[in-house]
Amino acid sequence: MNKVLIIGEHDGKSVNPATAKCVTCATAIPDVEITIALFGADTAGVAAQAAAIAGVKAVVRVDRPENEHPLAAIFAPQVVALAADYTHVFGPSTSFGKDLMPRVAALLGVSQVSDLMAVESAYKFRRPIYAGNAIITVEADAARKLVATVRVASFEAAPAGGTAAVESKSLSVALPAHTRYVGAKSGSTDRPDLQTAARVVSGGRALASADNFKILYSLADKLGAAVGASRAAVDAGYAPNEMQVGQTGKIISPEIYIAIGISGAIQHLTGIKDARTIVAINKDGEAPIFEVADYGLVGDLFQVVPELEKLLGT
Amino acid sequence: MQKIMVCIKRVVDYNVRIRVKPDGSGVMLDGVKMSVNPFDEIALEEALRIKERVGNVEVVAVSIGVADTQQQLRTALAMGADRAILVQSDVAVEPLTAAQTFLALAKKENPDLIFLGKQAIDDDANQTGQMLAAIWERPQATYASKVEIGGEKATVTREIDAGLETIEVDLPAVVTVDLRLNEPRYVKLPDIMKAKKKPLDVTSLDALGIRAEVFLKTLKTEPPAQRQKGVMVKDVAELFGALKKKGLI
């Protein structure tokens, strides 16, 4: 029996969809029993959401005041204490999971499988290296605990419909005082979250200014889409870094990705190759983005985008 | 603040297009240009800026790798590191072994800060810094986009999925850096000449008492599945029609 512990990601109010994607990944492991662990100050609400994810056997709540903010140094020793009863410990390949899970792995004395993209067996997985230019199949020792981050773009979210049992646990683990949360500044908007949006409109260097990004925001709002950006656009200061899509930004898998004025550097394509449909709009017909686009349109984005928005109507 | 250790990795240059060997045994690395991992360059730059701001800080660049990794450490010295240590190893080490090796060096050097890139662009593992902090039993501040040192602590702004987060950590601490922290300086010719005279010590895993463990066996390496090239549309109306027909908009 393989027992997978998934470290759930949440903001205190809602469970991040990355968690349900980890569940789908874990479901691919044979003879498996899945538990979600939630750390927080008060996880009652998010625990009810996690319990409703299909395929989950149990939800474990670990509530204590120190867990209000997801600090890896605080969470890791508690995850280790919980991990004793499990064969596998998974976290999402988000900034939360990427920060936390290697600390957990090191405390357990094992390496981590990063960005797990496919399950071949309980200890055999596929993962990308070199910005996705190569895929390796790795095998871990079944005698040890397996720690992994799950590449969320590779998995659909598990559906609702689960009725997992919720249990509260108090762990007597001493926590360090050397790391303190100060604050957060979110670039939050009313638009959908880039990581999980079904539709994404994304802009590149050809937008030429932060001000010009407004035409993308306007198009995105018509479509109910999130807005992304290439690294070139972020480096040029046209868009904030949390909008970056690609090897060093977010890896996403929307239903439709509309790349506007993005040439399609390999590092960018790494971030979008799991998109269901890619649309490219670029004035350079030779741009590499057209090699991967399902629909390509050669044209001036400053004409095309407003025109497209107009066709979408009100 | 007296000493900063910067961990750097020799990797295939950012601009090289990687190809998978036809027999699936790995990627082709013969004759390929090697460089300092770009994130580690940013890590070193930040250490040098702190040195320039605070003064009287020694910056030690360390690496684990084949003998030729001395080239990348010379680059680090040319950028401004005071000295360098190479832990020579002909086998590629996994992140946990790398962390254990850096811990062994940290115990000798007692740095106030250890900087690393957030990930290496070859294996994209994104593990070593966090692991080092864990086994050193010290704070970690990953994905830093701003680092402020004040007395015995550092205030670090981190790039997270939702935006920016600020945390405060007691020193010594491990900081892994993100892209927007700074823009690394260019190395000038006189600096390259000067770097040749700076100390570069070579040691080994054995000498540090480290055993390189294999946790993950790589069974095969494959090229990624390619997306098929789609269709070109002639104008916005045709694009709109096609997307509408597929129910995408």
C-alpha cells in the first residue's frame, strides 16, 4: 500500500487548485491512499474544501498560530513529523511547494523529485530538465521516503465529490524563531489567477511600454482571461514579475493561450507547451512562436488586438 | 557582516540549444560552451554589492564539479570574489550531496550569509539552497528580489506566485536569488588578469568527508513531445471565426 501525503496549499480562505492537481498525480500511483495535510492558523474552512476533492481518503488539519503564514522553516519540521506514517510526500511545484519541499526532503535525508510530470510506477517518474528540452525518467529507492513536487501544468484538477474524513492533529514539534513573516504585496486584480486560468492573454517586448499593456488588459477583461508576459517584457519593466510565463516564471496549461508580440524563445515555450490551444499574433512571420501555435496571425498587434476586442462585442 | 559564501555551478551556457543523445543516455555535452549558472551570477553580484556597501566583507566563491570548473571560479574571482574553493568531483552530485558539501564548507568558513541561485538551468531542481538551510538549521529566504542587511538580520523580499512577500531572517542565513535582484556586472580585462593571482583552493568530497549518494537513478533521457504547427489565418475575422467555431471564445 502506497500512502501519499499531499501538503495542501491555501491562503486561509480557499484551497489553491494546485492541490487538486497533486491529487490527480497521486491517483496515478498504484494501490494508493491519499491524505491532504493543511497547515494554518485556522484551517476549518479550507479543510472542508479539501475533503470534497474526489479521491482523498483523509484530511489532516494542523492548526497553530505560528502556521498563519507559509514559512518553510516553520512548516518543514511539522511536515517531517507527519511524514512518518506515509511512503510519499507531495507538494505542488508552486512558489509555496518549491520553497517548502526541499527543506522537508533534506530533513528526511533524501533527494527530491522536482516537477514530477508523469507517474510510471510508485517510484518511477518523468520530469523535465534543461527548461523542458529533455525529459528524464528517474527511479527512486523504494526503501526510502519519496519527496516530490508536482508540476501542476501536467495534471488536471481532481473533480469535487469526495467525502474525506477530517481530523485535527497537534504535533509537539519545536519551531524555530529565526524566520519571521513581515508582509505581502499582491499584485492582485479582479482578473483570474494566471496559474489556473482557463484563458490567458500574454504580451511580449513588442508591446513596447507598460502603458501599451492596457490593450491586453482590456482584451483579457472581455475574455475573462488572466494576463501574462514574456520574460523580455518583464525585464523591460512593462509588466510585474508575477505575470512572467516561462522557465523562470510560471508554467501554465490554460485552455487557450493568446501570445501577442511574443517571439517565442525556448524558455517562454517551456511555460506554455501544455496549453490546449495556442494563438500567436506577431508582425514577424518568422517568429518561432508560429512553430507551436495552433492559430497564427501575422500582423501589427496595435491593430489586431483592438479589432479582435471589437469582434468579441460587449 | 564579515563573510559571504556564494555557491556557483558550472552549467551549459544559457544560449546553447540542448540536444538529447539518440540512444537516450543523456544530453549532448561534448564541446558545448559552459558558463556560470546565470542565477548564481546574480547571487555573486549581490554579495559583491553588499561588500561594496558595508566594506570589510570577504566574499568566497565555492563550487562542486570537474577540474574545468576552475574556469567558472576564475570568472567569479574576476567579478570580484576574494577567493574561491573548488570541491573537485568527476561525478555529478545530487542536490542533497551538494547541500552537505556546502555545509561542510560553511562549518569551516562560518559565513554570515550564503547566497545561491534559485535553481540551476541544467537540472532545474531548485533544491540545494533550501536543503542547505535545512541541514545547517538556519533560515532560508528563497527567490529574493531585494535583500537588506541590518545588524544581525536580513530583510528579504521574495518573488512568490501571488506577488511579493517580505520576511525577516536572523543571520547566518541562506538566500537564494531570483532574476530581478540585480544585473550582474561585466568583467573587464584587468579584472581577469587580477583574478589569476587570487587564491583558488582545490579540495575533494573525500577530504570533506562527504559520500556522494545516488538517490535518483536516471533511466533514460528523451526529447520532449513536440507540438504540431497549426494553421496561419489571414486576418482577425478568420481568427475570430476559427476560435468561435472551436468554442474557445
